[in-house]
Amino acid sequence: QVQLVESGGGLVQAGGSLRLSCAASGRTLTIQSMAWFRQFPGKEREFVTSITWSGGNPYYPDSAKGRFTISRDNVKNTVLLQMNSLKHEDTAVYYCAATTSRRIGVPLVPNLYDSWGQGTQVTVSS
């Protein structure tokens, strides 16, 4: 089992920046990749970005390119999400997720991840 705890959410003005942190504990050696998702009220969780645990290879969909940066620190067992030029429409609950399954390609949907954090609220005022 892998346990995840997010931190770093909060209130920021449009155009500002936030850095989210996700600390992993437990069987961290089994982690294959970690991701950030976000959830808008009444919507399904949406993939934001991911990174492979061993190689540190990030994946960004077009929606995240240029504004979001994911990184990981294997010594501290932490994944970071740097968010810049935030927009009001980035307001959501952000979740950290981990998968211990080896897959070809990037797992983009929530049900491919087996561990989740509790979520952290990000609010961007317009």
C-alpha cells in the first residue's frame, strides 16, 4: 500500500503561482508513476499531468503545457506540481495519485491509479 498526502493548496489571484506537494509513504518502491488530477464541482476527475517514478519522465497534455510543471524527488518520496499563470478556471480540488502497475503508455484515467491523496483545494480569484 502507498499513502499519499497533498499540501500547498490555497487562494491565489489570477496570474499568480502555487506549488502543490504530494508526499508518498508506505511501499514507495512499488510506485511506477504518479499523477495529478483535478476535480471541478459536479465533474469527474480530470488528468493534469504525470511523471514516471524511476525515470522522472513527465507527460503533459496540451492543457497543461507551458503553465504546469511536475517533478519528483525520489529521496524525499515527493512529487511537486508547480502551477504558474493561474486562471480562474483552474479552480478545483487537486488530487495526487500513484499507480503500482506497469503499463505501456501514460495512464490517463482515474481508475488506473490505486492510491489517492485526500485532495487540496486550489482557488484562483479572478
